[in-house]
Amino acid sequence: MKKQHVSEAVIRRLPRYYRYLDDLHSKGVVRISSNSLGSRMGITASQIRQDLSCFGEFGQQGYGYNVKELRSEIGRILGVDNRHSIVVVGVGNLGHALMQNFHFADIGFSLDAAFDVSPSLIGTTINGVKVLDLSELDEYCSQHLPDVAILTVPQSAAQATMDRLVELGVRGFWNFTNKEVSSEKEDVQVESVHFADSLLTLSYRISKR
Amino acid sequence: MKKQHVSEAVIRRLPRYYRYLDDLHSKGVVRISSNSLGSRMGITASQIRQDLSCFGEFGQQGYGYNVKELRSEIGRILGVDNRHSIVVVGVGNLGHALMQNFHFADIGFSLDAAFDVSPSLIGTTINGVKVLDLSELDEYCSQHLPDVAILTVPQSAAQATMDRLVELGVRGFWNFTNKEVSSEKEDVQVESVHFADSLLTLSYRISKR
DNA sequence: TAGATTGTTAATCGATTAACAATC
DNA sequence: TAGATTGTTAATCGATTAACAATC
């Protein structure tokens, strides 16, 4: 690691690099230059080299980058190797959809459990993952503290659920509740997916003459 | 409208302003200063005033902004008043979840139809919206051209489905396929929701030393 | 009126791009 | 070796913040 502070803008681009490199790798591409990767991604070669230089030296003059190697380096930077554990809290339509479709393992996450209050869901298994009673959350966390909780509970329960999980020691939150949740604890990280914000930017762009 | 070019950064902040103002409005708050809104949102008052100045003058010296008025002005800027029509293409778990949970009407969208290939889905109604056979897409579009298509088809069908819709005249795409889709046509707008990118930034932040 | 707060101009800061010596 | 391409420094560009006259 080279830089002490890596800007938010760089961090947001890392997953995209990872995605492109993964794609190139699966297509059998062995090496790539910053120039060629940049033109595929629609960004400058300078930006790629500048971004990567935050974390080390991964290329070779006159050659470029080894796709497989750079992919795995960026994966390592993103924490894909850490086998982070994750649980779903709230198995409504969205929680269910994520459990069914999202490839947690592909980005190094291990989906270990899901929680809900609905009797019709408790005890069922979705895509190999048990749905537990929300009342068992405390016991579960004391035994296998998950790294991340996916908040797919109703909006009204969002902050309270997060507070409870923070109390139990969970430090990462993937928030789908469309509410801004937060915690006093400074080592707690929240990443929110705001569907409405996303669709509204599209609305803006198709609106302007 | 004042500025000819509004930066991407400003556009990305608009929905968040809208969300906060909507919340304040529903709580009965009548007026707010840029200073007070800024401290709630964790940004500077300067930034708020600078952002708004791209679109006009909405405040009053010595008073601040009328919450209801500013909310509706930003709504108008975002195109919430346009009653954009939207259709779901691909009614898997995720498409289903969006149909069931997402409040399209709250941000001015009218969800008019859904399409799938599965015989068990075709003909059913989800949350008041008919699921039609994908083969009826051409006919449907020629009759009521939707402004936006939600791409919730399998990854492998993403680009082909989009190409077909562009051909039919659709100009806005809300892409959930985790594939980068694009079109030659310059007036086609794509907004992608990349779940993996989002979770990977969280992975990065909980991984650092 | 006096106090508060805007919209805007100027100053600062940070991010992107360009240039280039180093070197594979 | 000559050509290609890196990592890094310098230059540019754009975005954020500060300051303040205008004015409600």
C-alpha cells in the first residue's frame, strides 16, 4: 500500500476495473495496456495508471499488465479474499431476490443466514440458506458474528434494526431500505442502494430537452 | 434554467435533496436555510446554494427556502411531473420485487406493463400490473411507447433485449443485469444498478488494515 | 431597522490529464 | 536494439468552499 488516503472516486472505480478484468480474463485475454483498457472502459489511460499507483506497481514497462494478475490484485485490494460473512435481515421480495440471484461467492462473500419475523418463512431454506426467527439474532451473532448485514427490512424498522445489529457487533451494512441509516460508532460502515435516486437521475436525463 | 452544462456530480445530488425535502415536508417543516439543510445532510451550505444556482433562484434572503416549494421545484427539475411510463422486462425475482415494492408513482413514474417468456407468469397480474408475453413487445411498443424499460432479464439476454427495445423506440433503460449495455443511438440513456460494485466498496471499507 | 440568509464571485482544493524519463 | 508502455511528476481543469454585497 502506498497512499495513505485513497479518494472516494478511486474506490468507486475499483469494482469496475475488477469487473472488466474479470471479463477479459474469462475471455482468455492474457495481457492488456492501460491504453487499451481505458478505451474499452471509456476513461483515460492516465487515470487507470494514476488510480493503480495508489496501491502499488502492477505493470511492466513495454508490456502492460497481466490480466489475471491485475484482476487478483484488485480483488485482494477490494477484500474479495477475506471471505466476509454476510446475513440477510428481512426476507421480503427484495431480500428473497438477492438470496436467489446474487452471486455472493463470486465477490468473496459467504451468505450464512437470513432472518425474518414471518412464521411462514422461518424454518424454510432459500438457495441453501436457512431463514431463522429474528428473535434468534442475538444468539446467532454471539456465535458467528457476521461481517455484514443486508438491511432489507421495512423502512420503518430500518434504524432500530441497525442499532440492534451494531450493539451485537456487526460493522458493515448494505442498506436497501431507502432510509438514511447511521451509527455513532465510527468504525461502522454503511453502503446504501437507493433505487429511487438511481431512477430519478435517469428521469432527469430523459426529461431535459 | 440557467447553466448550459450541469455536472454529473450535481445531478447525482439532486435526488438526495429531493428525498430530504420530501421528508422535511412530510414532517411539517415549512422553511429551511441552506445552513440547516446542509448540516442535516452532512454537506456545506455553499454547495447547496451553488448546486441550486444551476437551475434558478429558489430562496429568499433572510428567510431561506420554502420546503414545499423547493421540493416541488427540484421534483420538476428531475422530471417527476412528466409521468414517465415504464415497463418491466424480465419478471424474475428481482423484477417481481421491484413491481411489488418500489413506489414508482412516488417519483412520477407510471408502471404500465411487464414482459416475460415464462408461461406460468404470462397472464398473471402483479400489484395491478399485467405480465405479457415477451413476443407481444413489438405490438405493445407500437401502441404505447414506454419512456423507460427496466432490464431485469438474464445477463446473457441483456444487450440483445436492449437492442430490440431501442429499435422499437425506447430511450431510457434502468439496467439491473450487471452487464454494461449500451447503444449507438446518442439519445439513449442508460442508468445501471450494479449490486456487486456497491457491495465491493463496502468490502473494501471493512477490509482496510 | 437589524439580523439573517441568499445568489454569486473569488479563492482553494482536489481530481484528471498530459508529459516524459525510466525500463522492460 | 528499438518500440512500447509503465509509474510519476507537472500542468490543467473542474468542483468545492469561503467571502461578501445585495436584500428580504
